[in-house]
Amino acid sequence: MKELNYEENSKVLNHEDEVISFKCELQENLQKAMKDFVEEHPNWDQYRILQAAIAGFLMQKGFQNRDLTRLYIGNMFSMNFKD
């Protein structure tokens, strides 16, 4: 089985964006589900999943920001928005 990569993924990062790295522990069942999803959907990776999940959570909780919306939509639909 393919291991999830926790190193910086340069194809996901936009060099114009400011990126902050953080480490977090995931429950085993969440990590397995994410790994299985990535194996079935090769156009997704763990970075894209986490960015979409965090952006979606913040939007659901009422945080309104154009950059956040662009990040969420871009991750969900593989779009790259330019300013």
C-alpha cells in the first residue's frame, strides 16, 4: 500500500501563496480512509484533502473570505484562480 507523504509537495503549492506547515496526528481510521481515498482518486492527495476540509469547515462556521472561498472551490474542482 502507498504511504501518505508528509513532506512538502511542490506541485500542490503555489509559490506565490504563503504556506505554513504543521504536524498533526491522525487517528488510524482517518488516516486509512484518507489513504484509501487517495489510492482511488489519483488527482487528490493528502494536502488537497486537508486544505478542502479546513476551508469547508471554516466556511460552514460562517467565516467569509474571498481567498478562503477560492481555496475551497479550487481544491474541490481542481481549479487554479489567479487574482
